[in-house]
Amino acid sequence: MEINRLSDVVKSWLYEAGEMVLEALNAPLKADEKSSRKDIVTNVDKEIEQFFVSKIIEQFPEDRIIGEEGASRNHDNDTQRTWLIDPIDGTLNFYKQKDYFCLMIAIEQEQGDSLGFIYELMRDEMLWGGPKVGVYLNDKRVSMVVDQPLRDGLININSGMVINNRYNAQQIIKQSLGIRMVGCAGIAIKEVVLGKQVAYMSYLQPWDYAAGRILAESVGIVVAAIDEEQLTLTKRQVVVFATPATYQEIRKIKEL
Ligand code: 2AM
Ligand code: CA
Ligand code: CA
Ligand code: CA
């Protein structure tokens, strides 16, 4: 399928899923704990993941799928394309605030054909695109990022890393204009892609950053593991999204 057609198809799935989420908010949500009291999954996370998986299987039965809530398909096949699904990113926000969450899909492919989608439903904002097609907020092209240094920008760092001063997080914050925390990786990455903030840093799983990485790299943002290992699709890592200048400063400060 041609890349513009593919992005239209995926956006139509996200809009349809958004309608399902709004509908589901009319009924009480059911939440289960995963690894801790702060790490939950709701009935809606599972329903939306299933919805995306059924759409992918229907149209692209050979493709590999990785979903946060357990979807896994064709991992042994020599497939060209991998889908990463985070059905509701910011589940705790979704559950407690019915706001500040997003739906994310990444399509990893060769030759610059990757696509990322971050759909912030409650603001009606679809951030989508990739290296070949460019990045758009709804229908408006997003420009290449302005390379602002840390001292001129707002940053977002995972609250646990700040509390425990991991990688000298408190010093990084002091050297910035200030910290903003939203509790949703997709929204945090979206703010960096749109040039509103200069960096985001958190412990992230592949489905938390896959869509964001494709979008961010397409507008000139550095995306890297803080320990400078390769980012892999198989484990949790501390991932930094930053303007090139801010990334260099974070690298220096984290070693202090
Ligand atoms: P999630 O809501 O899809 O689980 C919250 O700080 C942000 O970090 C959310 O985007 C959340 O994604 C993500 N996150 C990643 N690992 C997490 C974990 N173990 N517990 C809570 N949030 C996690
Ligand atoms: Ca989760
Ligand atoms: Ca997530
Ligand atoms: Ca999720």
C-alpha cells in the first residue's frame, strides 16, 4: 500500500477508536493493577488494542505486531513491517482525569517508510508522519525544530527520575527554564516535536516511544538511550528526546 494511502487508513482507525473511547467514557471504567498501584490497565486499553489488532490482521496478515496489552503476532516471520501499539498512553490520566492521554501507533519499515501517529483525542490533535512524508499536526505541516539550548527551554522528566535524582535530573532542571510534567509519554514527546519544550526524558517501553521517535527524528530532534546504547524494540530503557543542543548539555550534566 502506498505510504499516503497507508497513513490515511491508520488515521481513520485512530478516529474510529477515538469515538469508541469517548463512548466508553459514558460508563464506569474497570481498572486492574499491573506491576503496581500506579501501573494500571482498563477495559478500554484492552478493547482499543484489540480493535487495532483486528484492523491490522484484516488488511496486513503478514505484518509483525507488538502491543502493550499483550498483542503479539508473526515474530518468527521474516516480515517487512512491524506495528507497535499503545492503545491508551497515559492510562492513569485517562482513569483519574479523563484527559491528558493519547492513542499511539508506530509502523516500522525500511527505506524511510516508517510512520508514527500520536492522537491526542481530547484536543482533537493528530500528530502524524514520518521521514518520507514529513510531519503534520492535523493538516498543518510541522517545521524542523529550532535548536534551542537547555537554558532557553522547558523540559519534562519522569517524576520518579526527578525524585531520585537519576542522571542528575535535578541539575538538568535547574539549568533549564523549568519543568513540566504531564504523565503521558506521547503528549510529552508531542510538545518536543512541536518545539514547545526542549527535552523529555523517561523510562520507556518500545510502544511508549516508537511513534514519537519516528516523528521526532523527522523534524531534527535527537532520540537516544541515555546510556548511549542502541534503542531496541525489546526492552525498557531511559530514552531522551531533545533538541541537538539540549541533548549535548544533558549528556554533560548527567556525568557530573
Ligand atoms: P501508559 O499509560 O501507556 O502505561 C506515565 O508517566 C507515562 O509513562 C505514560 O505514558 C505511561 O504509559 C508510561 N509508562 C511506562 N512504563 C510505565 C510503568 N511501569 N508505570 C506507569 N507508567 C509507565
Ligand atoms: Ca501501561
Ligand atoms: Ca505508554
Ligand atoms: Ca498504554
